[in-house]
Amino acid sequence: MPRHNFLLKLAYDGSDFAGWQRGSPGGPRTVQAEVEAALARLLGEAVEITGASRTDAGVHAEGQAASFHSRTSLGPPALVQGLSGLLPKDCSCLACREVDPRFHARFRAKAKLYRYRLQTGPHPDQALRPFSLHVPEVLDLAAMAAAGQVLMGSHDFRAFSNAKGPSEGQRRLDAVTVAPVSLGPGAVPGIDLLFRGQGFLYNQVRIMASALLEVGRGKLRVEDLKAGLAGGAGARSRIPGALGAFGLCLVEVYY
């Protein structure tokens, strides 16, 4: 039977996962391990999947992409249906398609879209707390949008990363959007911070979101972000720490 290559689109609530990447047997739950276990039961063979992004513990996804090879006779619709009955309630398979045998979910990705979600207003909505950061202050959205424009383009983003040791910090950020939104059935006011780029450093999106938030609060200037980009790793102290993982979501992977 020929070997097929499939691409899954996955969504998950990262609250109870120790991230995407499979750990040692008996360790904390990971998304990769749960999906591989479900596929093994469905296909009757051991399967290794490759995710487009190795999301950290607590990070959510609405459009994670993952590829795997199998000799199964099942087609994409049957794979989606079968996984629906086998995956845990905090993870779901939204779509599946067959791809080129050499396709690789991570290496073929052209861009990824991440969202950091804020809920604003004086009182937090408890139902939204696992997926958003409550910010009671009135934020300067125009200043945040201007700061986002500074981050766009190709820069050395090491000052916006918590990566340890020497590393290559050059990354390209294609789009930054500061978008007012209404959240949940109660139409709670919120702000989505959207970042689209080909790849990101460790904690980069959460740190960029933190920087934009501090600009909106009036505690950080656009000039501070420019200095951080110009100073490389040596300018890390100019930039605030990462926001909590719970507000971050991988929205889409583009091919």
C-alpha cells in the first residue's frame, strides 16, 4: 500500500498542556503526544507528527498545522471523523488534506499568525480569563499601533526574546495589527494584538505584546522599541518581560 502524507489543522485549549512537543513517557501532557496516540489507535500503526509551531505550555491554537506519513487506506474526511471521537475534549482536528510526499509542516510554512488577546474594562469576565489578559486601564490604541509599525520589517529581535545563549536574532515581521474587538456573548471590550511573520524567537510574540501594552499604558515610548531593535541582545533590559502564555493563540499557518 502506498505511503501517504497528510496535513492536519488542529485547535486546542493549551491550559492543561505542557506545550506542543512530546516529552518523555509518563511526563506531562503534550498536544503532540495526544494526537499521535489518537492516530495510532485510529490507524493501527505508530505515527510521528510534525507541528508547524512548537507552542509553549499554556499557549492555545485555532490553526496549528501538523503533517504525518501513513500507509492507511483512510482518506482525509475519515481521518477527521475518526480523530473527532478519539482526541480529548481540549483538542480537535478541524481539517485534513493529502499533500506532497516531501511536504513538511514546519519547513514549508511561509508565515504564521499569532494573536495576543487583552480584555479591557474595569471588571474581568471570568469566562474569558483562561484566554485573555485583563487590563483595567484605558489604553492609547494610536500609540500602540504606531509602536507596531516600528516592529514591522526585518530586525534583530534578540532584545524581544528570552532565548538563552548566543543565537541568530534576525527575523522578519510582516504585519502588526492592534484591533478593538468584542469578546464572548457579553460583548466584553477587548483588544487583539496580531503578529504575522515567517518565524519567531523564543517568547518573541509575548514580549512584543508586552511592549505594545506598556506603550498603550504610557510607560514605554516608541523610541524605547527602536533602541531595543538597534541594540540587539544587549538591549534586553530596555524591553519588558513576556506576558502570560494564556493570552497567546496560534491563529493560522500559511503555506
